Amino acid sequence: MKVGSILKACRNRSGLSQEELACRLFINQSDISKYENDVKEPTISIVSMWAQYTQSQEVLVAFLCGVDGMTIMQQILEGATMLGMILGGIF
């Protein structure tokens, strides 16, 4: 699984539209779409700000720690806090 699906799930969980997130990140809505569809790769600064504005920093930590995308997606859908699970050694 690529990062686009994870970014999209984080955005959806936060209730932001592509347009709203694009405005906060000072980029075009089309770039949000490209990132979410893995057409364009976001910079680490974009991913960091994306995590901040969607309140999903724990997702970024999990991804950077090597947690597989399917596990991350499952945890997002279940509303679990992945940082606690990572620090608790569940992953």
C-alpha cells in the first residue's frame, strides 16, 4: 500500500475536503488529489503538515516506523491510537 491511501484516510477521518486541506497547506486541490492517488509524491514537509492539520501525527509516526499500510488503515478505521500501540509493542 502506498502513502496516498493513508493520506486520504487521514483527511477523511478529520472531515476535511480536498479543497479545505489544500487551502491550509497553501497548495492546489489538484495536488491533494494527485497525492491521494499516488500520482505525485508529497515532500516530507507536506506529509508533516498534512498530519498536523488532520490531527493524525500518530499515523505519520507509524508509517515512518515501518508499520504496514493495511495495519495503519485498519487502525484508522477502528479509531485506535497507533502511537500507543507502537510504544506498547503491539506492532
